[in-house]
Amino acid sequence: MTDQSNTFRSLFQIDVAKYVEMKGQFSYLSWPFAVAQLRLADPNAFWEVRRFDGLPYLNTELGYFVEVAVTVQGVTLSQIHPVLDHKNRPIMAPSPFDINTSIQRSLVKAIALHGLGLNIYAGEDLPDLNAGGEPPTPTGAVEPVAKPEACGQGHESAQAGTGPVRGLADGCAVALYPEADCGYEQQYGSAAGIFRI
């Protein structure tokens, strides 16, 4: 077993419940706690805010995005995160504070990819390893969604593995940008609710 898998397991097993903050219906892990636990697990761990033409954000016609890469035991994983308001809607003209807040959220999510608090984003409350010592298989957190018909408002289909947020199931791109209102969420559910973006 490698140090890398041991680090993932040790981070995954940490009970983060008392460090989770609720803002509306969304759960957030305290970034100072996440950074402290990461550095305790790997004192050489580091992170980088990715730059886009020298800026710590990417401005697209769909909104602003930030990216943070975290390296633990020589493995680098990155998280792209949209700049969102308090209702998790894209901010089309963000302030420096909005960008910084999204960078911190992205940092915590990138740390979660290494194990710490990963269960928060799967909809689970507490870490729990089964008898085999492996992370549990998610049950019901993300269900396959039937590919919707065109929504009728000109929204492009969001293909899995494409676009600014990779890995989502096929569907109307409005699921990624909730300010659009075409009825997608009523028929297929909210991507934000499933993935807690």
C-alpha cells in the first residue's frame, strides 16, 4: 500500500461534521480546518491558484471561474469552481471578495478530492468505512438522469466530460447555470442540489 492511499484513507476517515457550516441549504467545510488537516497529514502538501492570462479567474460568456490545484504526496488534483453568489447562482460581475470566496471554496473541494470531507459532496453526513477498510460505495447520492429533450429555449446540451464543468451527466446546460429558467430543474432535478456546487 502506498503512502498516497494511506493519506487518502486517513483524510477520508476524519470526522468533519462539526466543521461543516450551513449557508442556506448548502454545506461548506471550513477552509482553515481543511488546510490544517491537510498539512497535518502531509506537511509538504501545497496548493496553487491557477492563473488565466495572469489573473486568478477565467471570464467567459457563461460567468467567471477559478481553479485551485492541490498536491499531496506528489499527486496533483485540481478543482474548477464557478464564482457564485449566496444562492449559488453565477455572478456576472464579481468583486475581488467574490473571487476570493470562490478560490477558498475551490481549495476545500480540491482538498476533498484527496479524501478530507469528500463525503460532504456525496450527500453523506459522516465518514464510514465498511468492514473491508475501503471507502463506502455511494448509494443514491447521484442517480442517472434520462437525457432530456431540447428545453425549447436554445440551451445547448451539456455533454458529459465537456464544458466548464466536466463529468456531469448529459443534460441541458441550464443545469449548470441556474439563472436560466426553462423548467429543466422541475423535470430532471437540480445539478447544484445533486453536486452541491
